[in-house]
Amino acid sequence: MGKINIINNILNNTPAISKIKLPQTKALSPTITPNIQDKFEKSCECIAHFDDSKCVVFGDFPNNYVTIEKFFIEAQPERISKFTKKVIPAQAAKWEITQYLKPSYFISHLFSHARGQGTSAVQQVVRKSLDDIRTQGRVTLQADIIDGKTSPAGFYYKLGFRFPNKNDNDILQKWIENGGNKKNAPMLTGMMYLPEENIMHCLNY
């Protein structure tokens, strides 16, 4: 009996194996579990940067967007090309005009998942440009077809942005007059800018 009591005493004073708790995966409580749908809907990616590259641009830009330089090209007589051996007609003297884009904020990327967020992001860039004495409200972008199905040109046109090409703007204006449905938005691409007279329209859109 003495041995049995000693064994029982040891067992009673030694932590039982059943009392050891194995690590368990702790479930996230509902209050801290991220709602993936809400996170997706509230996300908006907008990348814009100050651009002072003074790149050459073509088309009809207002004077506050471009610096214009003129240079004279002298008359050229009729001559034969050394490479093609063809006759190059004579050319009269003329003035050439080059347009350099003034400092502006360039929106290089905009992708939003919910209604109104893209507009808000663009408005923030416009406000930043207005606060910057170097840009004074000038905002430019490149409207490109990324998904192969739609062009963002219609969205930007509604905000007040314009192409430096009257024909493209006329096409978008007719689209607006016919309802401006995103599904049949014109597949136009190219550089767009925000005219000074359309800044308040953009901020209040």
C-alpha cells in the first residue's frame, strides 16, 4: 500500500498530460475581420506627378498651356536625294512653330472601383495644381484604352477635359448630347488637358 500511495502522490502533484493545451488557430472576431467587399469598393488608385519636361505637343492648346517658339527655315532648291535618288521639290522659305508644354500635373494612372471615387481623385489633383504657382491649374493626362473595350476619354470629357483636336471634342460632345452612356463611349485616345474655363466645372462636378 505504501508504494501505491507514493505513486498516487506523485501523479497528483505532477501536471497531467491532459492539462497541456495544444496551440490552436485563433479565429478572427467579426469586429476585426476585414470586409473584403468593402475594402475593394473603397479602393482607388490615382497616380499624378509634377511634369516639367517641356515636351513638344501638337494640336490646338490654349496659350496658358504651351510656350510657342518660332524659327525660320530658309528656302531649299530642287535637289536629288542621295539615298532614294528621287527628285525633292523646291521648298519656299517658311516659319515653323514648335509648342512646348508648360509645367503641369500629369495623371499617369487612375483606377477606381466605386462611383465617384475617380472624380474625387481627379479633383484633388486639380486643387493641388491650383495651389502650385508653377502649374496654376494645368492638368494633363493620356487617355488610353487599357482593357481593350472602353476608353476613359468620355469620363474625362464630362469632367471638363478636352483633346487638342476639335474633331475629337465634337465627337464626344455629340455622345454627351445622346445620353453619354458609358457602354457606347467613343474609343478615342490621346493627350487631354483641363482648360482654365472648365476648372470650376470639374471641381463642382
